[in-house]
Amino acid sequence: MGYFERALLAAVVIGAGAGFVGALVVLRRRTFFAQALTHATYPGAVAAAALGLSVPLGAAVASVAIVAVMAAIARVRHQGAQVAAGIVLTGGFAAGALLQAVIPGIPVRPESLLVGSILTVSDADIALAAAVLVGAVVLVAAFGPRIAFSTFDPGGFRAAGFREWPVELLVLGLTAASVVSSLPAVGAILAIALIAAPAAAARAVVSTYRGVLFAAPVIGAASGVIGVLASRALAVAAGPAIALAATAFFLVALVGSQLRRLPSRRAPIPVETAEDARIA
């Protein structure tokens, strides 16, 4: 398999996985969490590159620590989840920038960690993305009703005696895994576009929970393929092209959903009056 065919395959697998997990992120309104994770895995990626280890492995280790820190801060009184996400986002990215500055001779170009380099993905990167996609589908199939209950009726979910933190931890874990598997394609900065934009586009045109779960991976995979093809045709970086394709899908879906809500401008049907009836 050539490098371009491998990039197309990676775009399909990574885009589908990011779109599927992104559906949970968008429906549960955890986009800011996902953005924090994408930025905060950067120091793990830099450290792994400096040590000659796998970049996704370093990002995975960082994501585990990040999820633990976010969960701990969120449970502190008068702090909350948004505070935790903001601290992790800025602190993690700053740590990555500092590591990049103080460690000389990193064998990986810094911009590839930030915006990805899908044309250089390996078979291991594709296998990791496929494992994340399959694992996410299996977990959502197993716990789908409970996830949906917690997502759309959190008050009723708690009143029914369920604890919300296991579902929240599951979604955070899937988000972290999706971020890690997306790094080779779109990097630490642009991963949020591939996670959030396809899901937001699906939500704009589909009205059901299952419909969003089915549509978001398709849009994510299409964004990846279109981005890779555009990068080759226009001689531009593939990561930004994929992110822009996902953004374009969202804008088209948003405009289309708004146009559907406009009242139709049909000619009014004349109403027969009593005088008209007498004349007839």
C-alpha cells in the first residue's frame, strides 16, 4: 500500500472514530473538555518524541494524567468542570511549548505535533485508530441506554439512583482515546475540529440520538477523505485541509437547518366570503 492510499485509509478510520466519539461529546456538551484534552496532550507528545518513543503512546500517558487531574479539580467545591478544563488546557499546552523549547534536537517537527502529518502515518497508527473506533462502538452499544438517560435527563438519572460519574468518566476516557488516535492526522491543535464539527453537523440535520451516532462518523470520514484529496490537489498541509473540510460540513448543515425552518412563501388561498357565495 502506497503512502497516499495509507493516508486515505487513515483518514476514513480516524475521521469515523473521531466523529462517533464526538457525537457523545457534543450531545453531552463537553466540547470544551475535548478542547482541553487536545491541547493538554501536547507535552506528552513532545516528551515521547524527545525520548524516541511512540508519539501516540506519550499522548496516551498524558491523557490519563489529564483526565485524573480534571476529575479531581471538578470535584473540589466551588471549582467545577469548566474551571478544570480551562486550567488543563492552558497549563498543558504551556508545558508542551516549554518542553519543546528546552529539549534540543527533537526528531519530530514541532508543527507535525500541532497540525498532524497524515501522509506519514504508520500501520500502527491506523490499527490504534481502528481499535479506538471498535472499542467506542462496543462500549456505546453496551451502555447506550444509560448514556442516553444521563445525557438527556441528568436529574432523572440521579433520581433513579444512578451515579453520574461512571458515565462521565467513560465519555472522558473515550474522548481522550479519540484525541490520541487523531494526533497523527490533525495534531494537537486541530483535533477538536475533527471531533466536534462532524458531530455538530450531524446534530444540525438529524433529530434523534441514534441518528447523530450514525451520521457523525460518516461526516467525519468524509471530512478526512476530502481533506486528504484537497491537500494533494492544492499542495497544502493535510491536517488543516481536513479541519476545514469538517468545518465546511458544519456550516453547510447549519445553513441548511436554518433554511428548513423558514416559513414557506406560498400564495395565500383565497377565502370565499358570504358575498362571493351569493354572487355564485
